[in-house]
Amino acid sequence: MDDVVIIGGGIIGTATAYFLSKEGRKVKVIERDPTYKIASFPLSLGGFRRQFFQKENILLGKFAKEFIFNLPKNLKTKKNPNPTASMVPNGYLLMFGPDRAEEQYKALENHKECDAGTKNIKGSELPEFFPYINNDGIETATYTDNETEGWIDPFLFHGALKSKAEELGAKFIKGDIKNISEINAKTIVSAAGCWTKELLGDIPVVPQKHTVFRVKCPKYIKEMPLTGDLTTGVYWRPEGGEYLAGSPISTFDAKDLEPDWSHFDELVWPALAKRVPIFEELKLTGAWAGYYDCNKLDNNAVVGKHPKYENVYMASGFTGRGLMQAPGIGRALTELITTGKYQTIDISVFGVDRVLNSKARPEPYVL
Ligand SMILES: Cc1cc2nc3c(=O)[nH]c(=O)nc-3n(C[C@H](O)[C@H](O)[C@H](O)COP(=O)(O)OP(=O)(O)OC[C@H]3O[C@@H](n4cnc5c(N)ncnc54)[C@H](O)[C@@H]3O)c2cc1C
């Protein structure tokens, strides 16, 4: 019998393999596509933030920052002596219209309780801090300017975690698990991302296709934060002389990962040009699409032991934030598996019972 088998070698499975191996567990990770062509993590925008509504998400965002900053030291291996995730700590800027201002003021109380270090300004003050933004219709905005938020290269991040997990003894094996009953292990962890339902039919996590556009603009503002305009849902950030911009329109039951090109003219470009007038001159240079592992119940993670099994744990449903939550979730699952309860960040609210009993606990700040 194996000690631990993790199904899915994406970012959640690999981070969990790292933390469990560090605790001396003998881990096998089974991944059906080791090129990760359609896995979510390589197609993500790489953002890490602490600007959420719910305290658990804020705390996981804070842990992500610590983990990423310490990555060169903690994930160093013989094979990868200088690990990096190419971090760009430009911060986040989230802008809210009058209809969401009250909700944001409540979120700020949670930021404060979690010592998130975010700053809040009135919409009318935006030009003073971000002179390239048109503040029309913005009631309030929150940002960080202390290198606590930003983005990373998801593939490098995954590679560094995998290399360290392997050095600690984890084995990554190619395989496609059709049914959990195929596995004979003391502990099983489902980290199957948006394909979780194939293994655990009662978990409402499904693939949700999102498109990201690449655009070029004569003016490049390198220091721009990852910016979300919550009045339209469009978000963007600089990338290598160009910009990446995400469409808030998503598709369930998509047949393929062809980008939804029509979103660009219909929504994304007008929204960008309205909010950042220099974007009127931009040119579309490319696009890609990827799947969010969407928890249809409440857009929040589902993590913990599955009550219908003796030895099955799971982590999925991150709905646009699984990359940044991977370190915190890997550590939390490891604590739960090795000690029977969460030790550092208590994420019991994300438990599996919640979704089995349809008790929604929505996280409103999905980008
Ligand atoms: C466009 C886009 C932008 C995003 N932006 C961000 C962002 O800025 N910040 C952020 O934190 N998150 C972001 N995300 C979300 C993030 O990418 C996901 O939440 C995260 O990758 C989920 O990690 P995972 O390991 O659960 O899933 P995945 O990365 O999809 O990995 C799951 C793996 O499991 C394997 N697998 C599944 N079923 C089986 C099986 N039965 N047998 C064997 N292997 C199996 C799959 O092949 C896959 O490799 C974004 C996602 C998209 C698509």
C-alpha cells in the first residue's frame, strides 16, 4: 500500500506534495498530462493578492507573499540551485462603483483585522495616485504599494515546487485515474482542478473558460499594478512591453480552449479605453483561454477530508485564485493530514460538508 497518492500534478497537487514530503510522508503524484497543456496553472495570469472579502482568502494571500519572497531560499535544490518565480511586486489596484462601495468598506474591516496593509482612497483621489486612470463612476479604490501583491510566472513557480518536492522524495508518475477506487493508499488527495467532478461527482467544481488578451500600446507603464475595474469586471497588467487584459465573460461547457475573440471589441477594449485613456490606441497582438476551476456554489475553495471516504482529501474550486492559494492550501492540507486539524490558518470554512449541504459562503472578489 502506498503512503500518499495525489491525483493531479498541477499547482495544488505539487504544492501539497512539497509540504507533505517535508513532513516525511512518501508521496506519489499521478498526472495524466505532464506537459500541462490544458491545466489551469500555466494559463493563469500569475497574480497574488490579499485584497479579498473573506478573511481566510486574505490570510492565504498574505501567506502566498511570504512563500514567494522566500522561494529562492526554501525551494533551492541541486537540480535548481537558483529557483525563481520571476516575481513582479507591482501591487494590485481594485476600483469599485457606488453599488459595491458598502461591500468594499466591509471588506476593508476584514483587511484591517488581518493586518493586510492595504490602502483605501476615494475615487476622486485616484488621479493623484494613478494619473493615467479616468476615475469616472469610481466611488472607492483599494491598492497596495509595499510589494505585498503582484504576479509571478506560474510555470517557473510550479517547476521550483516540483523540483523541491522531488528532492524531498516525491515521485511524479504519468497516469490517468478514472476512479478513486483504483488507488490503494493510506491517504489519497484529489487535486484534479476543474476536472474534480470526474472523480468526486458530488463536488460542484467545473471548468469555466476565461479568455485573456495580449495588447500593445504606444505608451508602456511598467510600474502599473494588476488593476481590476469592478464596474466592468475587466482586469489588466503590464507584461514585457505589452499588457494582458482579462475578460470577465466566461463559458461553462466550452468545447475547446479557443479564445473568445468577440469579447475584445464588445467589452474588453471599450472598458480599457474608458478607464485608461491611453488604451484607446492599443492593438490586439494575441489571446489565450484557460479553465478556472469554478465552484458553482459560491466561487470559493473546497478543501478538506471528503466525509464519504475514510482516507480521501481534496482541494479545488479556487475560481481564479488557485495559483496564489497553492502554498497556503498545500500547507493547510498537510497539517490536516498529519495532525488532524489546521494549525496555522484555520480554513475549516472551506470544508467539503459546506458544498454537500449547499451552504454557500461566497467570495465576491473574483477577477
Ligand atoms: C485565464 C486564467 C487566469 C488566472 N489567473 C489567476 C491568477 O492571476 N492568480 C491565481 O492565483 N489563479 C489564477 N487562475 C486560477 C488558477 O490557474 C487555478 O485556480 C489553479 O491553477 C488551480 O490549480 P490546480 O492544481 O487545482 O489545477 P490545474 O492547474 O488544472 O491542475 C490539475 C491537474 O490535474 C490533472 N488531472 C485532473 N484529473 C486527473 C486524473 N483523473 N488523473 C490524473 N491527473 C488528473 C490535470 O491534468 C491537471 O494537470 C487563473 C486561471 C485562468 C484560466
